Amino acid sequence: MPTHWNIKSSRVKNVVDATEKDAINAFLDNLEDAVKAIISELRSTRELTVEVVRARIDSYLKPAPKPKEPTEPALFTFIADFIERAPKRINRDTGKNIEYRTIQRYKTAFNGLKAFAATYRRKIDFDTIDLDFYEDFTTWLTFTKGYAVNNVGTYIQMLKIFLNEASAKGITVKQDYRSRGFKVVSENADAIYLSELELKRLQDLDLSKTERLERVRDLFLVGCYTGLRFSDLTNLRPEYIKDGLIRIEQQKTSDKVVIPCHEIVTVLLKKYNGSLPRSISNQKMNDYLKEVCQLAEINSIESKAQTKGGKRVTRTFEKWQMVSTHTARRSFATNMYLLGIPALTIMQITGHRTEKAFMRYIKLDREQHAKVMALHWQKQIQGTPFTIAN
């Protein structure tokens, strides 16, 4: 109130009714001291003008807000933005949008990196992703999280993708991640294929009373005799099939392949009026496939070994438990090779870039490899009996 103001001292009077006098007077004391200091400083620099003094006092009364400290490392901000933009980004190799499953791998790797950062003694950022970080991160994934070798490798692979993208955009990134020591670890996974005899059991299985299983069985058999991935099977259209040949562009690689229609594929196409059974989700199909294979008594005992949590672990399963949609493609490659079809010919359909990669993909034991060699010898000498000179 005006009656509380002391004109001579330019302060609030010391009266009971002025309940905030102490706070107001303290503010005015500080302001007076600040103005005196400003004037003294400006006088020493010969910049003492009304405009300059007013500007300095205004900046004292209304200081510019301090920039906020980043809430997370620049690396994490970059990765979050990278993932957010991924659905609209084009894969440079295929010219198509980034696949949903790839984006899910990005997210999984990012969540793992953030979880590790919460326990790590060092700050994780572009300038600290070095070989020490690599060792600590892979150790944490292996022993703390108990992940298998190939899973650990996926985390490192995704991290390298993030860092490559950042480097391409001109961000300064510590280059340790490009060194040989910063490797994507992997091991050959024990996978299965279904032999021709086992596929015959599936063909002979009467599923007429269980339509959902019948459709899944039939779609799986088409995969076993075309080598197509599940994503391509679900996109196969009647117009892609002409003159006994399937011509399709593979979704994953954009490679165009031509596949001869096996007799079983032809029969199944006629069964569904030139089309294939309507597809369901990959997960559901995997569940139903196991059910079908169990009914077909595909129950030989198989072992699966992997390095998990730093230890080599071997588990045993009945074979039907290990069947998935991808088993069809592996069965095609293996069975065709066992028939004596050259690897390079099969690779034109499976899309493997190198024979080395193809030979790792198919599943043959030593005895089967010996039989393949014997088959090639038999074809080579057929009609040309050997003679040995005396």
C-alpha cells in the first residue's frame, strides 16, 4: 500500500501491516547494489549511456534462460530419431521401405543399450564407443543377460548400423567400431530340414476335418518345393505362375527368381483354384506347423547346441518341436542338393550369394555328403565303364 512506502529511503516502512517488507527491501537492496556495480563497470569502460545502462539493468532483472542440459547422450537422441524415421526411409540396397522386423531389431538393440547404460560406470556416447565399451557391453549381454552368441551379435550389428549412419551424416564418431576387434560374433545354428520321407508323411496326413491345419500343411509343402521365404509365399499370386514356372521378385532382396513348378506344387495350386491357401501370421503358422508335424509323427530326437551365457548348452527335442516356416526353405535347399542338383543352380533360387554361405545353410552330415559325392561319380561314369590297362 502507498502508505507503507518510505519516499526518502525508497524502501517499505517497518510497520506490522507490511507483511512482505523484509523480502521486498532485500530485493531492493540487491538491485541497488547491482545497479551501482553496473554503473561502476560501465564508467571504467567509458560506455556509460542511458541506453547501455538500461539494457544492462533489464538483462539483470530478466536474465536469458540458461540452455537446458541434454537429458540423454547425443548418441541416444540420434538413435531415437533414426528409429522414428525408419518407416519412411528407403533401404539403399533394395529401394524399398525398411521392413517392420528390421525396425523391431533396431528398437530391441536400443532398449538393450539404454539398459546397459543405466548400469555402466562410463557415459555412453559417440566419443566413448571404443573397444573397452565393446568388451563390457558384450560381457553384459552374455553373462548378465544370458544371451546366446547370435543374439549378442545382433546387438552389435544394430549398433554398427547406428554408428555408420551417424558417421555418414558428418557426426564425429570414435572409429574403434570399425576395427576388427569390434566384431559381430556369430556361430552356426543347429537347424533342421525335413527329408523327402518326412515330407511324404505330411502329404499323406488326412487333415480334411481340420481345415486350419490342412491349409498350413499345404502352404508349408509349397515352400518345401519352391524354396520361397514365408514372406514371398504369402505374396504369391496366380499371375506369377505361367507355363509351369513361377516368376517372382523376392521381397527381402528384390532378386527376381524363376522356379519350376514341382508336381506337388501343381497339384496344390489346382486344389486351391490356381491360388494358395490364405496366409496367417508367421507365429500362428509356426504353432500350427508343430501340431501338424506331431500328428505326422515326425518325432526323431534332435539336439540343438548353442553358446548361451558364455557356456555351450545342448538340448534335445522331438523334431516336430523344432519345425518352423523357415524349415521349408532349408528343406528345399538340402533335398535338392541331395538329389544331385548343382549348388550353383539351387543358389539361383535360394538367392545365396556365395557357395560357402549356401553350404553352411544346408544341413548334411558326413554320410550324406559322401552319398552326394557317390551320386556325382555315378552320373559321371554312367554309360562309360572303366577299364584298366594291363
